[in-house]
Amino acid sequence: MKVVLIFDSGLSGEGGKSNPNCPLGAAHGGIGTAQIMEPAFKKINAEVQATLYCGVGYYAEHSEEVVAKMTAMIKRLNPDFVVCGPGFNFPEYSEMCAACCASILANTDVHACAMMSKENVDVIDKYAKQVPILKMPKKGGTGLGDSFDALAEYMEASVSHPEKIAELSEKYCY
């Protein structure tokens, strides 16, 4: 399974709080936080094809442009699945994750989900009926590995076993 990740500048390793205005960028393969997701991805033979990212400050100033360009990049890359997150308990980044996921699902044939913690109540309330938002712990919380395993199970079902999506959505999504 080919996967693309959408990160903020902090998770990508391009500098979070120190570089909030990092413009839209792309890297081949998985970078930054992708390494902690790899064990779960290996269980389903998923490989990160690319990581797309930008700073939350840049997103705040150019949200429509970022969403449109990320969606266009996904069309070009044509992965099997896009993971928008993990957004942890970062509201600006979680908003970017959900907005990008909504656009990808509306404008491509690519499977996608967002991932964030319950502290992002406003984002979850705004987007949960439009996009699958998988549950995860806040930054420093327990259960991160389990949430990545749940993500991998959801990804595999989305791509190969759509009959399981309703059950997994009930179990893993907001």
C-alpha cells in the first residue's frame, strides 16, 4: 500500500514553533514523526511514498492555497491512502489535517483520514461528519502505539476490506 502523510512543520522535522511560517513542502518517503508510525505500517505492508508539510502559521495565512495544493499533489502522487496527522492536541495543525482530508475525499478517489486527540473539540465538531477522524492520545499521553495500530487496521480496511469500515469507524473514530 502506498501512503502519503500530511504533517505540520514540527512533525516533519522542519521546525515547529521555531518555523511556523514554513511554506508548503514535500519530501520523498517518510520524514520526522513518520518513523514512529513505521512499525504499524509494516504490519500492513504500507510504505510512505511522500510526506507533505507546512507550518501552521503559513497555513493560517494561506489555508485555501495549502488545501488546494496538497489536494493537487495527492492527485499527482495517487497513493492508496493519505494520513492527515497525527494532529495530537494541536488545534491549528488538527484544523489543517481535517481541511486537507475533506478536500482530498471530495476531489480525488484516494482514501484518507485525519487523526487527532479529543482536546480538538471544535475541529472534531466541525469535521467529524465529513471525514473519518481517528482517535489518538494528546502529546505525551499514553496509547500512541495502539492508536497507530488502529490507524493501520483502518487503512487496510479502507483500501482492501470496505465492508469493515462501518465497524472500525464506530470503534476508532469520533
